Amino acid sequence: MHARYRPELLSYDSAQMDLGLKNKVAIVTGSSRGLGLASARALAAEGCLVCLCGRTQSTLEQARRDVAARAVGDERVIAISADVSTPHGVKAVIDGTVTAFGGIDILVNNVGLARGATLVDTSDAEWQEAFDQTLYPAIRASRLAVPHMKQRGGGAIVIIASVFGREAGGRMTYNAVKAAEISLAKSLAQQLASSDIRVNSVSPGSILFEGGSWWKRQQENPTAIAEFVKRELPFGRFGTPEEVADVVAFLCSSRASWISGTSVVVDGCQSRAF
């Protein structure tokens, strides 16, 4: 019998499961859809003041309204249209958050993109794009956020990586940048522990959401994807963004006070690494 995602099990009495995130200021990059949007929702539901960011204003505003509906008040959620693959875009998000909310406690580095094929067929431009769109935003956002976290006595950084940063699978460029993100999180955790800033990565497996890469493949070739699910996913289904977001919220909270420098796998036993 396959495990089914049951959203009713995600609702809980906040008095019994308080993560201690009320009024913490959180930034989630790449938060107009998918894992970023789900993470923003989870943090807002826990009482955080949340900054979303993305490049498409219309989509971003829709996401902001969605997240605000889960927050205590509309004014507790802002959205900044910016391209965080550029230094200017990252700075705009950090500065805008500090201006609106007075500081930063939590940073979720979610944005990412990696195109390409084989070694011979992948250009330098595609390699550069993979790092510009995935690794550098995490580096730059963390570098700018950390001084604000130190001013507030600590904080938490979560980098959304992938099981394919831990083992072979997926595109070569994707493997490389996700492995780099896991390594970055470990290095930052060791550097920042003395400032009471915890850093972890989260490594999701195959997650399905509308508009995402697996959803597109499912639309194009449902038979092949059904075979993939049967062959590769032991629970017989894809994971959901909410299942990853719950882990993100936990790692950002004081309930995870002794967890830093690790990569938490959220994959329904898909991956084969120990």
C-alpha cells in the first residue's frame, strides 16, 4: 500500500507545536512558486515576517497574496521583484527586507536553474548560467544577510540543494551546483557557529508541483513518468513542496538548535546514498 500525501495531517494545534518563529524576519529566494512558495507559506503560518522575491511581478504579487493569507496580517508579507542572479538584485532584496522589517533572522536560499546536456554538448555559457543562477545567489545573499543576523544575536540559513548534489543523477550541471551548495552550507555552518548562526542544506528528491520540471515531463509523457515513479520512488508517488517546506520551517526554528552543517534528505527513500 503506497503512502499518500494527506494535507490534513499537516494541520496542528500551534499551542502544541510552536516552533518559536513568531516575528522572526525571513527571506525566501525564488518564492513565486514551488519549494520557495511552500517554504514562505510555512514560515508565514508560523508567525514570521516574510519577504518573497522573484523576477516576474505578476506571478510574484499573486504569491504574496497567497502567503499573506496565511500570515497574521497582510502587512507582514512583502514581495520584491529582483533578479537574484545579479549582485544588484540580491542587494535589493536584502536592503528592502531590512527597510521593511528592521533586520533579518532567516534566509532560505531556494532559487536555482541548471541547463545543459553532456560534457561535449554543454557550453561555457550554460555552465556559467548554472552557477550564476544557483550557487552565486546563495553566496551573495548569505554574505549580505549574515551581518544583520549577527546584530540580532544569531539566525538560520537554509540552502535548498538536492539528492543529486549527494549522488549521481540528473543533469551534470545540476549535480555540480547542488553539490557545491551542500559544501557551501557545511563551510558556512563551521564559520558562523560562534555567532549562533546555524546553516543547513535540504536535499529534496523528486517533487511534483504545477509548472515544475516533473510536472512538465508528466504532461509531455505521462506513461514514461508513471514508469519512473514505479521504478524509482518507493512510496509510489512524488513528494510535495509542503513536505519539504515543513522541514525548512523546522530547521529555521529553535527546535533545531543543535542541527547545523548537515544536509537533510527529504526524498521518500528515493536516493541510494547512505
